[in-house]
Amino acid sequence: MADTRRRRAAIALAAALLAAAPYLFQAAGAEASETVTGLVFSSNRVLLEGAVVSLEGIGSVSTDAGGRFAFRDVPPGNYRLTVSKGGFPDDKRQVAVLAGRVNRVVIVLAGPAPRASTSDAVGVPIMHLGSSIAVRVRLNEQVETLFLVDTGATYCVLTSAIADRLGLTAGPALRTVTLETASGAIKAPLVLVDLIQVGGAEARNVEAAILDLSSGASAVGGLLGLSFLNQFKVEIDREERVMILSR
């Protein structure tokens, strides 16, 4: 009698496991699926909207206004990724999707895109300097240097060395402004920079103060403040290491 009950219990357990098997396999598959994200640029670092990104065996998506795309529920493995955009040669590459990892891809299509207009978004690579981020800036088409991005600074800032190279050395006739610094309030000369270019984005007649930064920032030529940034919609994506500027 006891053996009969044990056999019946075993049969019932086996039937329950068989019934649950599809759901167990589904759960295992869901846990193993990953997300693949990325950005598509032109060679002059303009983010490209409407590029078609195809992941072999998964499907195709189009990049948004910020040049971004994403595939979700991708099983780990090796895939062929193709990016197509009118006016650019296709980009084809192999990508490895790894389990439990952030899977990001940055694609730079050969060939330049027009400079940013009122509807374009420009992607600017950022560098991490401690807790700050920096971007490469070109001033008056003469000087290229690193600027720290400071969304709390009213004005852009030039070091005195950079101002000298641009011929903007402070003189008695220059207007001064009061800036709040870590050392307290300080008066600084205010100058007008004819052109500031950051990646594919540019702004003209930008006010900038002349002020030397801390000694620990010797490689930095200034700050990118609101006198430039307020001319754009700004999005900083620290994970993708890009600052997106659009108008």
C-alpha cells in the first residue's frame, strides 16, 4: 500500500514538473537575455538621426534624434551588426553580446555631416577628470584646448594663458564681473570670444571671464559655462561618455 502511494506521488511530481517545464525554460531564457545600446556619429561627430541599425537574427531599429538605438532581450552570443544611412557607406561589424555586462556600441560612419542646425543634435565626446568632465574646445579657430563643463558657471572662463594666445589679454578698458569661487568672490575681466566650437556645435560672440584655475588643472584652458551652454539643449550621458547639444 505504501509503495503504491509513493509511486502515485512520484507520478504526480513528474507530471507537475513536465507542466512547469515551459515556464522554467522561459524564465531561464529571460534571465539570459541582454540589452544592446549604442550611438551613431558622422566622422565630424554629429549624431545621426534615422540611421537603420540591424542586428542579425534580432531585427532592425532606427536611431532617434540623439543618434541612439537599443535592442532588448538579446541572447548572449556573437552577432553581425549593420548600420545604414543615406549619404554614408554602410558600416558592418561583428559584436559580442556578453551576459551580465553593459553591451554598448559606438559607430562612426565615414564622411562628415552638416554642422548643427536648429534640428540637429551634436555628440561631443567627454573625458572624466576626477569628478569633473571635460570636452575639447576650439576658440576663434586658433586655439584648441580642454574645458571643464560647468553648468553652474554663469560665464565661460579662459585662463590668462589662453586669453593671451587669443589676443584677449585683460586691459583697463575691459568690463569686470564678480565671480563666486571656492576662495570667495573675485572680480575678473570679461571679454567676448568671437567663436567657440565644441565638436560640431558652435556659438558666436560668447562672453567669457579671464580667470586662472586651480594649479591641479594645468592641462585645462578654461570652463564651458552657461554663456555657451544656454544656447543649446544640453544632455550629458556619462555612461555613453558623450554630451549631446541640440537647438
